[in-house]
Amino acid sequence: MRILAVDVGEREVRVARAVRAFGAVRLGAVERITFADRTELSGVLAELAVSRPQAVLTALPPLLVTHRIFTLPFRDRRRLAATVPLELLGQLPAAPDDPVIAFESLVRTEAGTVVLAAVARRADVDAYLAPFVAAGLAPARLDLVPLPAWGLVPDAAGDAALVIADGDRSALSVRRDGRVAALRALGAAAAEPAALAAEVRWSLAALGGAPPTIVAAGPDAAPVAAALGAVRLGELTSTTADMEACAVAVGLAAGGRHGLSFDVGIGAPGSSLRPVAALALLALVLGAVDLGVVRHDLSRRDAALRAAIEHTAGEALPGARLVAPQAQLEAAVASALRQRTRLGDGTGVLEVLRALSTRVPATVSLDLDQLTVDTDALELRGRATSFDAVDALRRTLADTPSLSDVTADETRATVDGRGVEFRLHAARRPAGASS
């Protein structure tokens, strides 16, 4: 991603270019461009837009912003986002019209989260951004001077104060225990180094005392550092004079851990579409991969099921040539069901009839009207020649291994007196039960 960081001074535009790839930032050209009025500023920004950067970053001057540092008793980002505006505006004498609020968590403690919160009027923000938008450089991030410049001050410097000397837009910030502890816009002009140095000294005294190191950066750093007895940024790091003057722009491009981000609701043309397109492409790739994994799993299961069907068909149809194992197995099962009506104990109707026909003595003459074979019982209705014949039939059924509890009831002589009507009932034994 091609990054263009712009810091607009009183009569000068400081620019830093960078390329971000795979999470790393490679700093490119740093330049200072002067302008006389707002018309020339628009021309400068229009020339910068020719390179079509993918992300534009800039920072509000501290004079346009009011800030507070306070602690809230929770850590969740969503709860902070809902509470910070209320707490910030509640600490101000009067809430600004149409406020634009930004905040950043500085440190988490046992008591909660220490927060740096800032508010600016929407009209001031829009006026600052108007030349950018008109030139086609709508910013993706709007930070606050001098916070991005802390990214150039090494951690080894420890507790320090950072003075950005920039004409009538100078600013002071203090770092203690690795985090921003104070921030102040300076009223004295950098053109009067002694006055600015005096304001810095009493401001530090009011902010808890001067830290061991005072660092000066910005376009007017040299005379201010001399008046303060401060260390110039170029003496702490291997930065050039232009990088020292453009410290805020370079810090924006480098993307340090200190800074705020005002929600301006706009961005460089195409900058928001590229991540969306990338996410859409990633979703398509993941969907294709997921589909491939599912298809592979289904194919593996289908192969295992086919193998199981072939194995079962081979055991059920020994010697048969298997062409379509599933269809052949289903056909064999259907044929067996058609040929044999299975009951609860596994004995078919034909087996029951065969057993009765072979066991009934030839001397017993029967005329059956009804034979009912249920899951657990058998019933016969009909006529016999005599009561003895009925008793012989009952004994025969009682000796049948698959029947038990044979009883004869409703046995009576026929109307013409030539035979005996009867009804025999027997219980069916479960498969494997002893007789």
C-alpha cells in the first residue's frame, strides 16, 4: 500500500511517503513544500494527488482540539467507546457544537483503563480537511499533532518531553512510563525561541515536573533546542534534517503506537474498496477450499459405502456375479420378502401349515373353515367327525414344537348331529424356545 502522510504547517506542507507491505513499512521520500496562501495550498495538494496514493494520513493542529486524560473502570473497547464521549464532554465547561471525538487506551491498570480522549468541532475538522477532499486526497486517518512524532523518539530515551517547534502551531507532549502523560498546545511562537522555551519550562512544571530528557523537533527545532538546552531529534536517532522537520509526517507514515484517530467518515478514493475486494476474494478462495474438502470427504465416504455394499452382497449372494451390488442386493431382499412372510419368531406361515399337515393323523377327518396365524397365536375353526377327533387334533397341536398352551373351546355337536364344531387356540413359542 502506497502511503502519503501530510502535515500542514502555517506556510509549509511536510510530506512523507512510505510503502506498507506484509506488515512492514518502508519509508520513502520526505519533502517540504512552501505555500503562500490557501490557493497555493490547494495547488500543492493537487500535485501530491497525481501519484494516486492508496492511503492519505494527516493530523490536526492541537489548537483545534481539547483533550483530557482520565481513567474508566473497565477495559472492554465497546464499553469505552460508549462511555468516553460522555465522560469527556462532562469534564468540559461547555460542549462544542457537533463534536468529533477520538480516544485511545494508554494503559490498563487494576482500576481500569487510562484513556486519552480529544474532541474537536466538526466545523473546524471540515475546514481543515476541505483542501484535501477538493484535491482528491480524502484522508483515511486524521491524527493529532504532536502524537505521531513519538514514533521517532527511541524508547531508550525513557521519560521525556517532546516539543514540536512549528511557527504559531507549536505543541508540547510528555511521555512517562512508556505512555503519553500530558499534551499541550503552546501559545508562544517559535519565531521567539526564548518566549517559547519559557512557556515550555513552566508548562512542564505544571505537568508534574520536567523529565530527564527534552527533545525538540519540527521545522524550527534548532533555535528552540538551543534556548531550552534540549536535545534535537536528529541527535537521538539517525534522522536527517528534513526528517526532523517533518517528524509528524514521518511518524504518521511509520505508524507508531502513539496517536489518535478521529472518525472523519471519508477515505482516499479506492482505499476502502481494495480491502473489501481482498476480503471478497479471500472469501471465494476459502469457499472453494471448503467445497473441495467437503467433496473429498463425501467421495471418501461414498467409496467406503460402496465397498461395504459389495462385501455384504458377496456374502449374501455367494457365487453370483456382482455387476450392480446395491441393486442386486435390494432385488434379492425383495424376492425373499415376497416368497416368505416373516412373523415375530422367524417362522413363516408355510412352515406352520406344513407342520400341521404332517402331524395330523390320516384317520382324523377335518373340514376347516378358518385358520388364523398371528405373531403370537394360532387359531383353527372347523368341523370334525367326533369329539374324539377334536381331542386327537388338540393333542397333535400340543406336540408341535412351535406351539404351546393348546386349548379347545366352543366344541359342540352340529345341528344335524352328524359332526362336531370346534375352535382350537394355541400360543406360538418364540424362536429357540424349548417345547
